[in-house]
Amino acid sequence: MKLRKHHSGISRSKSEKNPPPAWKIWFRAFRLHYVLPSILPALLGSAMALAEGTTIFLLHFVLVIAGVTINHLGINMIDDVMDYRSSVDLQGNSDQNFFTGGSGVLTEGLLHDSQMLKAAGFCFLMTALVGAYLTYACGWPVLFFGLFGMACSIFYTAPPVRFGYRGLGELGLLVNFGPVIVMGSYFVQARNFALEPLIASLVPGLMMWSMIMINEIPDYEADRSGGKWNLVARYGKMAGVMFFGTGLAAAYAVLIIGVWTQILSPWVMAALLSLPLAMKSFSVMTRHLHDPAAMAPANLAMIKVHALSVSAMVAAYFIEGFHLF
């Protein structure tokens, strides 16, 4: 506790000399560059329902996208607060790259942790209201997806569960940002379940797994010091490299096998266009495994891999749904 107060006091005195505008502070706190992994799977579920001949209900489509977006903002903020309170983000690592660690608004004294908790709570309340309406309009399965998703979001770092600190966070995010969002979005439109969206959902889920792995590697020392025993902190950076590569290989394998077995649309092969970026990410990561700042291009490349791959899948099913070719 003394460490946190001391660090916060130093940072606050620096920031008060020339504090940025409030909107810039909250923009940093939201960490919008990590929100696409929620939006794209939701788009994928809707696109797959459209491709099967379902008429898309626009209001429900908008509410699903809004719900997962607001929920993700809540995730970002509550994770920031919990890592800050556990001193994970207070290790003073000047080499930490932009894509790892927290937003920095707490460690720099720009916001108080209670402000971020209130904002996160508001986001989760809005998400719950959206989920309640969609449950009423579309059926009880929506409630399951909503409760599971919100529980994963909150208890990823929040006590007493804190499964992200116990080596289960990566698997939880794979499930949450893959099958849960894709199948939930698909059900809202189609009102049933199918094998195709379940298989397709593994791609964003596995790529989220790899994104988390590559983000944990630069935080290895800080996470261990703060007691955040994720898989990389537990088993080391080389294990993180193995987990990262396995996740990517599995994601591309799902695409290829899914098309080969005629479960997935052949158009999803366009997602393989992200392979050069994936190779770049892996190469930069292995070259700069012990240099967090130099690893930043690898983190950015992995974000692009996820965005390009899942966007290509979304486009593939919209092409089928609208009979564009």
C-alpha cells in the first residue's frame, strides 16, 4: 500500500504541472485500441446469421455491438484498477511498450482509482440493461451468454475470483472473445444454434489467446512482482512464445480445415492474408524477447492480425448474405 501511495503522489505532482484535458485522460483510460476484439466477433455472428438467410433485425444488431463495446470499456478500466491496486503497474519499467501494462492514467495520478471503478460500474450497468432487453426480446440463452461474458469481464482481475491471476485468464478470454460473443450475436438474430458459427468462433478466440500471450511477455517481471501469475509469469517467456505460436497455428488450422470439410465458407480463406503479419509478429517477438520497447511492433502486428483475419471472415459472410458474387 505504501508503494502505491508514494508512487501515485510522485506522478500526481508531475501531471499537475500541465494536466491534459479531461477527454484525453478518459480516452487513454478507455484503451480503445483493444476494443475491436469484442466488436469483430459480434459482427461475425450477425454476418453468419445473414448468410444462412436470416433477416437481420437492425435494432438488435446495434444493441449487440453497443453492448459488447461498452462491456469492453468496463473490462479495460476494471483491469487497470485491479492491476494498479496489486502494484502490477507500479514497477516503474521505463522500457514498457505502449501495448502492454495499463493505460497509465492511475500511475500518473491523472485519475483516482475510485473514478475508474465508478466508470467501469456504469459500463457494466449499461451492458446489463442491453442484455436484459435482448433476453426479453430474443430468449433465455441470451441471459446465459450475457452473464457468462460479464462474469469473465469482471472477475478476470477482480477479487475474490481473479482468474487472470491464477493461470486461467488466457483460456477465459479465448472462450469469451470467441464462442461466447460469436454464438451470442448469432443467436440474437437466428434464434438457434449451429455448428458453423461455433467452429468459426474458434478463430477470433484463438487469436485473442495469442494476443494476450504476446502482451504478457513484456510484463513478465512486473506481473511476477505483483503476484499476477498468468501463464507467462508461471512458465516463462519461452513458454509464452510456444503458447503464442500454438494459438496462431491453431487459428489458421481451423480456417483451412473448416473450408476443406465444407463447414466454413470458402470465402473465409481471405483471412490467410494476415499470415505475413503473423510471421512478422513472431519474428520480432523472438528477436526482442527481453526488450519490451523493441517488442512493440510485434504487439501491434498481432493486433492487426486479429483485425484483418476476423474482418475478412466478416466480409466473407456478408458477401454470402448479400449475394454479392
